[in-house]
Amino acid sequence: MLLAFVGVSRPQNRTLYFSNQYRSDVTTMPQTDSFTVDDPIYVVLNLSNGKNTIGDLVSTDPSTGKKNFWLCFSPGAAEQNFKGVTPKCVGILPEPLSGDVLNAKAFAYKILPPGSDLARNKTDLSEGVVNLISAYRNDGRPVEVPFTYYIYGKADRPLKAGEVVVSCQNWDQSATGKYLKDAESKADNDELAGRKSIITNWVKGLTSKRNDPALEKAIRASIQSPVLRIVFLTPGYDIIRNDLGIVVRKVIKTVYVYKWVKTGKCYAYWQSYGYESLGGGAFNTDLGSWRTYTDDGWHVAELNVPGTYGFPSGEGWEVDCSTFGG
């Protein structure tokens, strides 16, 4: 017989609920209807008003053969589009399962530590929960974090455990907000540190598709900083037309490395160089430059640099100056 866990209302005898207050006597932990952003989140199994024990909730996961009570962070398909928001199921009971736990009438599991402890006290579910809260915090409404559970053999499907409702007021001042900001900053710094060697080696390995000293000279003259390397990505010019099919310019995609004298740092950059159309197949002789967009004209074009998410046109990425004689 499947135990009934009510997922929406708040009756006094509810057996599965969420709380922000841990107590050594788990049966006295109160249900929390609305959490603040820095609150801890506990899931509580409270069978004190019935005949069952925690052991009656244990089942075997057929994919692993392990026994436990299985709780799942269950974001929807749209929510999974956010970075770090991935469904995950965990056994919340400590392993190996002991008689004390199985015979108990109540048990509490920490889903999320308080915001002040996030940096040093993560849980198996905390990353996904925090990322979902962060993703939806700008809507101005409380964020609903969904959970389900499994009791294999009695219900081989996810059953609704309910939603944890989190208010995100004062996000920037919260410990959770500051933790995520610091984590994102560190990730950005780590990415930049790794990206420098990647883009350096990538540019170093490029072979120019066009030999055009006059064009190279004109490009160098148009850039105020010293240019250490120029690579043409195509042998000829691309013809750019407007929505009516009229030729507006001819351009060639170009990667170059320059040195920013004020800092002594070097950067790789790419854009299109070329000439405006004068009509009738003639073109201006004054060199122009343009950020490159995709064919739809709405999105910045990106070069495929393995190990990165794409090198956008018009964005300078730091490289090792010594590799290019700088």
C-alpha cells in the first residue's frame, strides 16, 4: 500500500513537508510555507501520527540496486535551459542503512544549507536549487523549487513532494547572492586564465588564406596600437548585400593581434575589412571595418575555437605577447 504524502495543502498530520528550522526532535520541526533566500531547507519525513516507520518508505532503485528513500530535485524542461539546473535524485537516508534510522518515526534531510554556509557546506542537491533560484529571482515573484520522490515497487514513477517557495527580496545583500557572485567571478577568472593559452595557440596555428601586403599595410595604418599578426580567413572578398539584394560592400574576415601599449597586454581580435560599394561594380578606395554578423544580421558571428564557447567578432581576447614577438 502506497503511503499518502499530501503535496499542496497544510494539514496538521502531514507526513512530508519542508522546514527552515532544524530540531534534534525531528517530529517538532515546523512546516515552512515561505522561505527567505538565505534560509536552510530541510525535507521532513514525519510519521509520528501513524503506524509506519521510516523503513516503510525505503525502496530499491532498480538502476543501482541500492535501497533508500529517494528524493528528487525536479525542474521542468524550460527550467533545465538555465545553467546548472539539472534534475537529480538522491537517497536522503545515511548509508549503510541502520536499524535506528529504519525504525525511526521521523527523519530530516538538509537540501540546502543557510546562505552563510554555502561556500563550505554544499549538499548533493544544493547546486541545482541555488541555480534555479538565481535564474528566476528577477521575476519579482517568489521562486517555486519543485521536488518529487520515488517509492519503487509501490509507485515506479515520480510522485509530487511539493514546492519550496523562496522569496528573493534583497538578493544582492543576501549571503546567497554574494556567494553566487563570488563563484561566478572565480569561474570567469578561471575561464579567462585557461582561454588565454587556448586562443594564443589557436591564432598561432592559423594560416592566412590571402597574401596581400597592401591590405595588411592599410589595416596596420588604421589601428592605433601596434599590430603583431594579421591573418585573412578567406582568399577573396565576400560580397555583402542589403535586403533588396543590392551590393553594399565587399569585405574579408580578418583576425589580428595587437598590443595595448598602456598595459603591455596583447589581444586577438577579428572583424571584417573592406570597401563600400559605389555602384556599378565599383568600390571606394578608403578602407573600412565592420563587426561581423551572421547571415540574419541580428547575431554577432563567432569563430569556432575548440575549448571555448566561440570567439565573437568585435571582442578582444588576451593572448601571450611573447608568442607574437610582443
